[in-house]
Amino acid sequence: MLKSLLALIAAAILTLFAVPSFQQGLRDLTQSVTHLRYYPIRDMRRTVALMPQKVVNRLPDEASVPITGRELVLDRDVAAEKLHNPIPSDEASIARGDSLFKTFCVPCHGRSMAGDGPVAAQFMPPPDLLAQQTRERKDGYIFSYIRHGGVVMPSYGFQVSAEEAWHLINFIRHQQKVSPR
């Protein structure tokens, strides 16, 4: 009898303290819903809508292999042997590579591809892309450098897709063919 009486008293005390926290929780819930700027228009007739035609969803890279969220990084020499450019070097690919080069590569490599960009003056200069050493590199090696970075070059794997990297390589190869250096 005494034990049940003590249990009843303990339950009453807990109930007294639990009610304010429950009410506080309801106030917090109400405030979290109503603090939004567009609260008056949160119904199904006048709601904030996602326009699917304004969202860009990229397909996964053809050259990537998903392993716990990261792309498989090959050794440069292995990449040079195994990776071959799947995109034909036509005018459209070269034009796409040109626009990508102006966006991502000119700050370091410069417009002349000699490694004289405005950022390169503050750091270690990047290699000349029209030099004989770069001309002798295979496409897979350059692809690996673009996607995963190197000694001086940062990784552009998140900014440049695999397809875009191949377009860049087509542009670099075209410039190497037409350049007198």
C-alpha cells in the first residue's frame, strides 16, 4: 500500500513538471512553423513551387565508378594506358573545350597556355600546355590531371565532368596542332 501511494505521489509530481515542458514544446513547434516569411501563403493553392525546367540535373559521368561516394583514382601511368578519349575531336567539341578553358584554365595557364595566367604569378607557375613535354603526354594522363589534380594543379573533378574534361583535352590537342611552338 505504501509503495503504491509513493508511486502515485511521484507520478503527480512528474505530471506537474511535465505539463509546462509539453506546452513549451507546442509553443516551439508553432513558432518554428510560423517564423517563415511566406507563412501566410503556405497552402496548396499558393505555395512555393519547384520549377523542374529551371533545375539542372547532370547525369553520372561515364568514366566514373561509384565506390562509397568517390571516383576511383587511377595512377597517372595506368590512366594514360587505360583511358582513351571517347569524344571525337570535331568543331563542336573544340568550341566547348575553348569555353571551358576560358572559364577554368586561363587564370593559371593564361590565354597563351604558357603558364602565365594572373594567378600563376603569385604561386608556382603551371606547365606550358604547348610545350613538347605536354604534347608527349597521353590523353588519359591529362584527363587524370584535370579530374584529380597534381603537384601544383588542384582537382577539378567536382567542377568539370568527365565529358567536359575530354572536351578540354580535344581543345588542348587542337591548340598544340595549330601552334608554332
